[in-house]
Amino acid sequence: MNDSNPTLITENYRELPVGENGLNDKQLAAVELLSAGTGYAETARILQITSRTLYNWRQDELFQEALCERRRELWGRANDRVRALLGPAIDVMEQQLKEKYDRTRFRAASVLLRLAGMHKTLRME
């Protein structure tokens, strides 16, 4: 990275304006990118910061808390969506169990037993 490039914002995040949560705009953007699954190198490239700066941010307690909280939010939403799909998914499996083809019924039964954890409790030796 060329330090003489005037279009780059300073690497020292403490010199950037800090928001109410104690993080600056680039740190907040890094939280969003990382929580969405963007890799560290790609996040640094997108934000035009060095990998070292991102590493330093990741060591910061406020940054870690913000990242964990954002990931919890995203996983919570995904969890809610999956839960909403459970009823319809079980309905489909129930229909599959009533199919006239043995292979389809067997697959549906196998999936349900795996999901219920029966494969662990019914060990065949």
C-alpha cells in the first residue's frame, strides 16, 4: 500500500471520527463485512486498510463486542427463518413417507431419524 497516496484515509483508526459505540465508520464497515462472511484480506482491501490495521482492530474489545453482537443478530434472524420453515418441511417429509415408491419413503424416514438423533441411540452392532 502506498502511504503517499492522498486518496487513502489514515490507517490510524483512533484519528478517525468515533461514533457513539466507540467505533469509527471504517471499523463499523469492517464489522458488517466480516459478519457477512467476507474474509480478512478482502475486508482490508475493500476498506483500503492494511491487514495489520484489521488485525489490530480485531484485538480491540469494542470491535470484538460489535462483531459478536452483529453475528448474533444475523444468526438470530437466520434461526428465526429456519424455524418458520420447519412446519412446511415436516409436511413435505410426511407426504414423502406416504409415497408409493419405497426409495422415496426410505429416504424420508432416514432423514427424519437422523434429525431426531435416532441414529445415535439405535446402534446396530
